[in-house]
Amino acid sequence: MSLPEGLGAWAELPFFQDGSLAAIEAKIAEDSRTILPPDHQRYAALELTQPDATRVVILGQDPYPTEGHAHGLAFSAEPHVQPLPRSLYNIYRELRDDIGTAPDTADLRPWAKQGVLLLNTVLSVPEGEANGHKTFGWQALTHQVVTKASEQPTAFVLWGRQAQALEKYITAGDHLILKTAHPSPLSANRGFFGSRPFSKVNDWLTSRGETPIIWA
């Protein structure tokens, strides 16, 4: 099978070479439901943030299972989506408390273009069934991406236990690793609110002589 277009240097990962992708695509083909996000957006996070440009990694779970919402970036949704997805609403609440402002829409592609890799652990979902493809094998890709990203100093933002379980794939280096509760309404009050991850990331970047992220 041919590789998705636009992967750039990510295409060198074993996942895209050893048959892992073909096995997942076969499982997706057998699922007669609407699969989200659309095929052409499935790898948007990797396409928009190449390995050498990755400065921050924020890990999500799987795409939003509502048609028209997911577009391939963790926590992000199409600009027209209102009300905001609940976790993103809480992310923006913390962002306002942290730096005083937040984006006007649900679209986080401006973050990705500044080197913030917004990667879901699972890259596909059947409409209406969150975690519906969690057993398909996507995690192998996430593990490899995290390891690749950690070849250079990177800020890893690990919200919740599922993301924190991937810390073991971060190779040793001069990284910033932030771990708190997930921004979901079920857990945000257990340590996500008040954690100030956005200013901490920018303080770390600035200390390294790098340009801070424009979060809004």
C-alpha cells in the first residue's frame, strides 16, 4: 500500500514500513460505519508538525466521534464547532487563567504550525463510539512518535493517566515533562485547573533562547 501523503520525515518510522499501517487500514476497511476524521485528515498532526519542528508534544486519546468535529489534531476541532468540546472548553479556561487569553475558535492548527504536536493515541474512531478503534494497534505509532520527538529537547504535556503511561517512551534528554490530571470534566478539578502548563512551557522555551508559543 502507498503511504499517506505529507508525512515527510515521519514516514521513516517503522510503523509506516513494517506492515502495521496496512493491518490497521484493513480493520478500518471492514468497519462499515462512518470513520472519523476523514481519510485525508487522519495524519494532519504529523503533516503540520514535522519532527525537526516539534517543540511541544500534547497527547490526546482519540478523535472526537461527532462528524464535522475532528480534523486530525488532538483536542482541536473545526472552527465552526460550537459549543466547544468539553475538554477543550476546560483547556481554554485554564489558558485564560494562565495567560489571560484563549483562541476564538476550537481550531488549534495555529499551535501546530508553531511546533506543538497535537497527537491522539488512536487516530481513527467510528462515528458515535468513543474509543471504538482503541484495539486496532494505533498505539505503536504513538510510541514511535514520542521516541522520535524526544531525540531533541522537547516539552511533553501529559494530561491524564493514558498520556502519562507514554512517558516511558521518552528517551533521556533535556526535556520538560508536565504531568497533571486530564482536562475532561470528570477530572479537571483534580489538578488540571491551576497547573499553568502554557506559561510553564513558554518559560522553558524562553530559557532555552527559543521563541515562545503564541497560544492565542
